[in-house]
Amino acid sequence: MVINPTHLQANALLSGRQAFADVGEPMARPFVKWVGGKGQLVSQLDANLPEGVRNGSITNYIEPFVGGGALFFHVAHNYPVKRFILSDNNTDLILAYWTVRERVGLLITSLHDLQTRYLRLAENRREEFYYRVRKNFNSQKSKIDLTHFSDDWIERTTQLIFLNKTCFNGLFRVNSHGEFNVAFGKYDNPKISDPDNLIQVAQTLKAAEILLADFEQVIELVQKDSFVYLDPPYRPLTETANFTGYSPNTFTALDQERLAQLCQKIDDRGAKVLLSNSDPANVDPDDRFFEHTYPGFRIVTTAANRMVNCRADRRGKISELFIMNYGDGKEP
């Protein structure tokens, strides 16, 4: 099911193309830290964008696993794309996007108040405060009405951003019941409230349609002049590296197959698609999963930093894959 509050969507469509009128404005940055976020890979992604994104012949940008939205913010700020469609199946993340876009002033006030109260506390009291917020965040999940804006949206988005900025490693992870379960992170002066960036984010999001939906459902929105960027939970390199806890439903091997089928459907419609995923060669040079799963697609290897690991000595450079249906002899 696709959830898209119509009263919010009307506001977005009304003001969307005015969002980038002042090209001198600083570029918005992701307002949450998301596992697998592409902030460090934006330059590599930019180098692999289809030419139509740059020259304006591609008018629709679609991102079904929006996460922190690093590539979206980059494209929206730099290229003449007219329509943006962002989606994810993470309820709390999409609720936060809706709230930032529509009520950024109230959100900034709420975040400032929470930050002030938190930073005044001693470290042991901060930890107690964190777990109280986490408990409340989890207990209220089922009570949120996703179809109509309310003050509950402000409170929940405030709590989400607070937990994201103060939890261990900046993770968003939930258990099988959909409860946020990341432990407290000991940061001296976390930047919980960032009003300047939130204002820029809200302005940029005015150009976006924001949907709560499964990735497969975007196919009905794909046209020939579309570019689709897919950044799913990665195929795990090892059995113990399977971090897919962004939602209570893990991203399975069947989902990887569904994703490949979606890419083929996008290609059949004449649209451009770029997919990020893990590189099996990091652990097994003979693993040809993606070559077999994406026949006829171009596969490029790029370097990335492994950021999510409880042990610092296991964070470092690894390779990732960009999989696309254009470039290097294919249609640009």
C-alpha cells in the first residue's frame, strides 16, 4: 500500500518548482545519519549519472530507498530535474520527511528545546534521558495517524532525530516488533538541532513527492524520461554481516530477486536505472551473483569506507558496485 497524505502532497506540488530559485543557497544535507548513506560516495555516483540528468532530458528522479537522501539533495541542487519522487517503507523515516517539509519551524523549536534539556544533564543523567525517550518513541508507534498531520508528528520526528544523533554509531535499527533498539552513544556535544540545514532541507523537499511504499510499487511512476536510483539494504557479504534492520521486515534473497526484476521492468520502459550494492569480491572473488542476476547491465566497482562496525579496526576501504543500464557503449 502507498501512503501519501493528499493535503500534504498538494502543498508540495504547489510550491515544488520554486524550491531552487536561488541557486546561491547552500546545498541541503541529510538530516539523519542512515546506515549505508551515500554522502561519501556522491562524487562517484555523480560521475556515473546518465547524461540526461545533467542536460535536462531526464525530468523525473525516483529514489525508492531514500534513506538519508544524499544523492537526491545533490541532484536537486545541481541539475535541472523537474520532478522528484522519494519513497521508503520505513514509516518513521517517511514521517520525518513529511514533517520537515511541512512543519520545519515547529520542528526546529521542538528540537532546540530537547537539545537544551539534554545538554544540561550530567552524563549519567543523559543516558537515563535517552532511554526514556527511546521507550516513549517505541510505545507511541502504533498510535500515529499517518494520513493526517498532527502535533504527534512533530514529537515523533523530534524523537527520531534525537535518537539518531545520540545513539551508538548513529544507527537506525529496529527489532522484529518494529521497536528502535540501538543503545546509548556517549557523545560530549551532539548537534541535535541544526536549524540552518533543516530549513534548506525543507525548501528542497518542496520539489518532492514523498511516499510510504514498497520499492516495487514505484514502477507505475516510471516513464521513459525517468532516472531511478536504487540503494537497497545490501546483499550481505558474510552470514554475520546481514544488517538489514531498518524495518521489522528484513531484506531477503527473495527481495534481491524482486529488485532485479524491477530493474528489468525499468529498462523495458526505456528509463535509466542505477543500483548500488555490495561487491562479493570483497570476500569471494568467484561469487558472480550480480553478473548472473543482472545480465546485460553494466557493473562498475568503486571504493567505499566500511563505517558500521563495533570494532574500529574493522572499518576501512572496501569496494561496492554500481549496476546500471547505460554508459560504456550503451545509450548514455
